[in-house]
Amino acid sequence: MNGAEVVIRALERHGVEVAFGHPGGAIMPVYDAIYDGNVRHVLVRHEQAGAHAADAYYRASGKPGVVIATSGPGATNLVTGLATAMMDSSAVVAITGNVPTSLIGTDAFQEADVYGITGPVTKHNFLVKRVEDLPRVIAEAFHIATTGRPGPVLVDIPKDVQQAAFEGDVDAEIEVDLPGFQPTWSGHAGQIRKAAEAIRAAERPVLMVGGGGQVAAPEVMAFAERLGVPVITTLMGIGAYPAGRDQSLGMPGMHGTVTSNRAITHCDLIIGAGLRFDDRVTGKISRFAPNATVVHIDVDPAEISKLVHAHVPVVGDLRDVLPRLADELGPLDVEPWWAQLREWKARYPERYKTEKPLVSQEVIELMRDVVGSDAIVATDVGQHQMFAARLYPTNAPRTWITSGGLGTMGFGLPAAIGAAFANPGTPVVLIAGDGSIQMNIQELATIRKHDLPIFIAITNNGVLGMVRQWQELFHAQRYSEIFLADSNPDFAKVAEAYGIEGHNVFDRETAQALVPEVVARGGPALLNFVVYESEKVFPMIPAGAGVDEMMIGDQEPDAEATS
Amino acid sequence: MSAPSSRRVISVTVRDEPGVLVRIAGLFARRGFNIASLSVAESETPGLSRTTFVVDGDPATIEQVQKQLQKLVDVLKVVDHTETNFVDRELMLIKVAVRGPDERVELRQIAQDFRARIVDVSRRALVFELTGDEGKMDAFIDQMQDFGIVELIRTGRIALPRSAGRNGGRGDAVAPPERADVT
């Protein structure tokens, strides 16, 4: 048995069913082992897409995603995908080949310092120099990726190590021994008591749930039910608590709902659960929740008091902390608060104007109404992402797949692929823009090859919409380098060229007639909706402004609103 | 609003893995923490190294530094000595110009006051070796400015907590003895 076969055997032992990747010179022994192994390999057409697919595979299934690439350019192509996974705490194990150890450091063909390059964008990384270390390193990689706050781990394996004979027992049990890596699972009892006291004293509490809630949806639900507390889900927390329930106030932050942002401004207590108070959520920190006591529960102590001061920090996994906290508490008597929140909710429903050409929002609602809320929703990055977060938020955990922290254009298409492999048979809706879809459009080939039930809805406004919105609002309508329409491809033809059903849709009537028809065929399909160019995402908190300084756009302002 | 910046001495016990220093230095760089000095060497336990950092920052920054360091898989222990009673030392080599016998005598006298050793003698320069805390280093450098410093090198500070006892233990504010002879 050689090192490469040890790698594949180790993947099998860790329960890996699917790996995404692209072969090349320095990883050929591993691909030779894949030829005979039991790990199903999905050939992507760009390594970045492989990393995103592996990332989405984890997000949609809770099982670590695996991506394999060769040395040099193969590995450097992973960097954006690893950084995306790092920011959104996604468990990815990346396996890369490297040039033989004797050539490391000599500027050999397809050599890059992958260990050095990927250090800052991974939770941890390894360069394996001895074949006998492989089983231990791979066990550690999976352990680190999936334990505590999840994250990507890269294992770089020189070609000669892949080829070297392995003399040990490849199936021997491995005790992972990492004294420097001991994440806290169980919350401190004293801190939980303090948190309960603070919550009991609150008159206007909110529960804010972030990406950490994806692993703890039942606990979040039980906690919210018991307390009767309003729930705000961040972009990463969508699905961790059902968006459709009465207690949900929707998304906070830069493009959050009026109700969520008002609630943050007026609340006297925030229970932050599995979130990191990203700047897109808080706006200007000094104006964020000025009256609130902050109880911050997170598995990563470094997130606590990093940006927003936590009056009561609780380090631990939500699955441990939330039930214990709920045990100390009963239903909160916060009816006056609810009356206020209900008033805001009624006054500010999701609203957009349709007395213009087709708009992105109605396309997204149409997809939602036809495909339904049991689908997995993946998005790319831009205006359509915010519209989707507001109009097509999902109701179950691990069904909302978006690049939140890094905001990676090009994430959507490969992410839809990863999610489709994680949940065979479940339809996946990809909401994309005409800009971002082109950043990984080659993956239509992967969709075709595996005939995946993916419905791609491009909201094509012919410009880089979010950049355009900022230029219109903050750069004096100086539209610099955003125009795509004059050189966009015919997206329907592109789809057809890949052997995928494709349609260009220009008007409301066609859209309403066509979508049900296409969805009924089961996919894959690409629908290119040509939409109104100047539509903007509102509400909007301008960058650097406070949560209370929302621009509410088309909504009817009240005394507190700025337009 | 933000609390004043202060200088902290932090020691980090790390696994002796290749690239561990790069991880730590990279973490400082990308999170915008300032390292005033850094020293690394093997510890008393085989396979473990101890690094001592001096960092500048307000309390929130220092807290983040420690938490982020603690997250590194190869980092076993992070100790902020500033909160405890600790001993710290630094080693300096300093080459000073000599312009005649009078200066030579004067330099020797200052060196004696500082308990600095002369480790190289030539007609135009003396090289002193000095250990002590940061204040002592700075005071010696200050004295040498008048003569003309040709070159100097400092190791950066290393630190260990004091043991509890007559001169040690938490909250004991007794100054290191040799500070007395430089003031």
C-alpha cells in the first residue's frame, strides 16, 4: 500500500462518500487510488469550484466536505474557496499534492508554497513529509475541521510521500492527541446562571441567531418557544429558526428588515447565539443596540467581545448551552414589547413596486412559490442575494447556502452542486446575478454530467447591481465599470451549449407561465430573467452608519424613519 | 472611549512544529497587532518551545491577541505576565566608539555601574554585553549616546513568572534588585 492509497483508505474510514476535485501532476498517485477506491469523485472544472462545492456539501449535510487538487495552480485556485469556508465556519478538508520533497524550495514545475499561502485562510494546515504520518494527520485534519467552531483544514502531500510504501496498519485506531486544541463544549454553569438572570430582568429582549444556529436548530427552536422571545436570524442564521414563524423578525443589518433593526436599536437585551457581530450586522458599533445588555454565547471565545462588548459571555456549544439556559427560564412577560414589534412588522412588510419591467424580487418570489420552501436555496453574491435572503429565506437548517463573510461572487453555482450531492433528490434553487454566475459558469458541465436537480434563476439586470446601487447612492451616479449587458452571453444558449435546458425570459407573463413548466421537468435548467436595471435593495444602512440610520426606500416612512 | 495603550509581556508555549513561528507572526500581521519584540527558544520540555512577545495595545486588543493565539492548534499555553509578578530579562550587545584614554576610563566606569561586561576591545571601540530589564537597557543606551553608538543588538525580552515567596508571588511589587543601580 502506498501513501496515496492510505489517503483514500483514511477518507473512507472517515465516512467520506463524495470528494470534489481536479487531477494534475503532483496528485496523480491519489487519483490512481481513487480509481479503485470507494470514495465517489466529482470532477469539477476549476479547483475553486471544488472548494465551494465541498464547503456547500458540509453546509447542507453537516458532514465534512472534501476537495482534492494538485500542486501549484491547483492548490492556489483553492484559496478563495478556503477563505470562504473559513469566514463562514465550514468544515472542509482539502487534500493537495505537492512536488516531491527533494524538489521543495527549488521553484520546481507547478510548485507553490501552499503551506505558507493557505495558513491564513485555514483553521489549520499540514505539510506531510513522511508517509507514516498520513493516517494520523488525516485523522487530525477531520477532527480539527469538525470540532469546536468548524473550519477548513488543508493537508499538503508531496508526490513522493504519496508514492512511498506504507508499512503500518492502515486501519489501526488513531487517538487524536492535540493538547493545543481543546474547544469548550460545555458552557460554564456560573455564566449560564448570570445569563439567565440578565434575561429574566429584560423587558425588551431579542434572540439573535447566527451561523452557529445551523447545528442547533432544535435547541434554538425549543429555547425560543419556551421564552417567547423575538428571533432575529442573521444572513448565516437563515433556516436555523424558521423564517415563516410569527416570532421571526427576519434578517438584521445593512439590508435587514426594518423590524429587526428597530428591535436592535430599542431592545434592552440581546441573546447572541452562534454569531460574530459582523460589521454588516452591527453597522457603526457605537450606535448598535445602545440600550442592550449583551449575552453572547459562542463556541469560539475569540468572537466574544471582539466587536460588541459582551456583558455576559458564555463559551460553549449552543447544543449544550441553550437547553441549560432554557431550563433556568420560563416564558418571559414581554407583551408590550411584542405589541411594538408587531406594529413595526405590520407597518413594514416586504414591499416592492412592480409598475415597471420585471424586477428581481418577483422573480425570486416566483421561484419560491413554484419550487417551494422545502428546496435548498443557494445564492451568489450581490443584490439578488439580499433579495433572496429577505424573500426566499428557508425554514429548515442547512437549506440556505450563501457566502456571508467573504461575499464570494462565483460561490453560488458550485455551492448548488455541493448541496445537490449532499441531499440527493432534493431540488436546489440557485439565485444568481448575471455578474456572479459568470465567475464559475464552467460548472454547468458538472451539473450536466451528473444531471443534478438544480434550477438556476439568473436575475439579469445587465449590471453589477450592488456596485451600481452604491454608485447611484454614494458616488454621484458615476457608474464606473459595471455594465455587462452589452457583452453578456446569451445565457439560454450557454446552458444549451452545455446540454442544459435554458430560457431567456423578458416579461412577467412569460415568467409566470414558464417557471412551473420548467420546474415540473425536474431540472437541471437555467432561467435567465432580464430584469429592471435600477432596482435597489432597501432598507439599507449605508456603510459606516448606525443601525438606526436605515434608508427605507419604497416604504412609507414613520416618525423614526429616514428615507 | 478606548483605554490607553500599554506594553504587555506575553509568553506562549508552542509545539515545535515547522512553520509555527510563521503562524504566530502571520496572525500578528494580519490582525494588525504590533510586536515590539519577540524571542523564541526551546523550553524545559522536549518538543515544546517558549516564545516571549512584547506587544503594544489597549486591553481589548491584548485580549484578542491572547484569544487568537490560543486558537492556534500548535499553541498550548498563553500567559500574560503583565498581570502577574514576573522576572524579565533582555540581552544586549552594544559597540561604542572610543576617542581617547579619558573616554575609555569613563566608559569603563559607567559599564561597572551597570554591571555591563566588556566583551571586545579595540583601539576605536568597545563592545559591552548587558543583561537586565528594558529600563536598564534603555538607560544604558541613553548614557552611550554621548560617546557614539556604532552598532547595537538586543534579543528582546524573555520572561518567567516569579515563584511565590518572600520576593515573589502575585501582587508583590518589589522591583528587580539591579534596577537600583541605574537610577
